[in-house]
Amino acid sequence: MYPEELIAPMRAELSNVGFQEFRTAEQVAEHLGPNHKGTTFVVVNSVCGCAAGAARPGVRYALENAAKKPSNLATVFAGNDRDAVAKVRELVLPYPPSSPAMALFKDGELVHFIERHHIEGRNAKMIGDHLVEVFEHFCE
């Protein structure tokens, strides 16, 4: 586990723009359970460079520029919120564990997933533009 004081600014990059932090498996299961309605965008946050340089800035860019947005924003932090991350990873199977990663759920079903290898080597605008298209397609 990373020291909380190290990752607090990385958490804040998402929580400051409206993301709810899920720290337990129960929080994830309760929110994304069988009664889930609407869209929830979940970011598996991470300390790695591609999270700092592309993933988090890309997410913020998408939220600033999308006409349609998910009804709920949530995040878990790989390496710290172990049980919450494990629950998200269970919900995105058959995709392998990946961080950073992004998942869009609609009415309880996974409808889009972005793995780390789709983030690496891309800049924030590329990721943000892709997310804008995803939100336009799946969100209301």
C-alpha cells in the first residue's frame, strides 16, 4: 500500500471534479449492484506516469467537453483500495487486471472498458476525445 499522503493529490485530481471515492468492495457492490440505473464511469486510479500524464487529465478534459456525461462518477485507487479495486476488476471480467483503467457501466452492465495499454502512449487529449465519443454514445 502506498502512503496516503503520497496518493492524496492523485485522488484529489478526480474527487475535486466530482468523483466519489469507493474504498471498499461493499461500496462498489452497493452502487453497481442489480438495481443500478443510469451510467457510472469508474476510474481505476494509479500512481504510474500514464495515469498522471494522460488518464486523469484526459478524464478531466472529457468531463469539461462532453455534452452528455455519466450520471455517476466513481474512482478506486490501485495499490490502496484493494478490496474495492478487486470488486471493480471482478465486474469488468473477462478483462484482465489493469491500472489505470476506465469502465463505463449502464444500468448495471459494463458497456465500455479502457485498459492501461489503451492509455499508454496516448496523450490526455486523445483519451479525452475518445471518452467524449463514448459518453455521447452511452450517456443521456
